[in-house]
Amino acid sequence: MKRYYFMVRFLPEQANLALLTGRCISIMHGFIYKHKIEGLGVSFPAWSDVSIGNIIAFVHTDIGVLNELRQQGYFQDMQECGFFSIGNIEAVPDGCAEVRFKRNQNIAKIFVGETRRRLKRLEKRALARGEVFNPNKSTEPRDREAFHRIAMSSDTSQQDYLLHIQRCMANKRTEPMFNSYGFATNKQLNGTVPNLAHLVETI
């Protein structure tokens, strides 16, 4: 089935890419829930080891879905203010390489603050069960592959949180199975999106 995409470029030179990317993901997240949409994926054409890049792309098989997302007020307002450049909806070129952007929640466990919070939760659960809390130190190797963070904020809980995203090249296109943020996951969801890196100059 043919896929389509549109790209959003962040124009400010000193843009907070994690914040702007997170805001775009939040708009898409709400859009997905409101319209019960599946198979909407996110790609980062300007991704590198040092940066998530100043471009985010949205990919789907339905032009109508992409057009409605593209017309969301936030995107239009940011374009009118000169902060975003929004490309047209285009067909994914034939023969485009595939890439998988996955949310890897295990990365959060690397950081001391997150580890402390996890241990407190585990201790509380153990005490509630009447058990002695005696955590084992993990000897598993930590995942140190390149990743980038996306800053998110929950409207429901008013809490800020981070999405840890990794990129891996894929040998072939797979079914568009993504979470509600448009990403693959470590286990259940393994959807791929086109690698649009060679098209970044078109926006």
C-alpha cells in the first residue's frame, strides 16, 4: 500500500529541538486518540548521533489523515509566526530505505534519578506485601546505543516526562504498528517508516 508523508522543519537557529519535537508529538497524540487512528508513524529525516534534527515527518497510507493532521491549529499558528516550515503531502518514493524509530523505556533506567524512583516504588510494593525489600544489583549490560530525548507534558497529570528514542535501520518494510506517539517499541510494536534523509532539502 502506498504511503504518504509531510515534513515540518523548525526554523529558529537556537530552537529547543526536544521541546518542539515533543509539542508536535503531543498534537499528533491527541489527534490519534480523538479520531481513533492507527498506523500513523513518525520519522526524523535530519537525525544524527548528536541531534534528533530540526525536522519531523509524519507518515501514513491515508492522505486525508495527514491533511487533517497538517491543518491542526498548532502547526498552522507556528507556520504563520515563522517558527515552522510545513511541507506539502507527498508520496513516499519507491525504493526508499526503511528505518525504525523506537521508544526505549529501558534507557531511563540508566539514570540515577529514575533508578531511585523505581527502587522506591518497588520498596513500597514489597512492604505492602509484607516482604523484606532486598534489591539485587543488575549485572546486565546497559544499552548505550545513541538515543535522543523528547520532552513531553501530560495534560491529565500535569507531569513532565521524557521519551527516549533510538533509531535502527530496517532490512524491509513492516506493518505500521506504532504506539500512540508514532514509534515502535522494544517488544510488541515493530513498525518501520521510510528513511527520508535524502529529502530534507525539499522542505
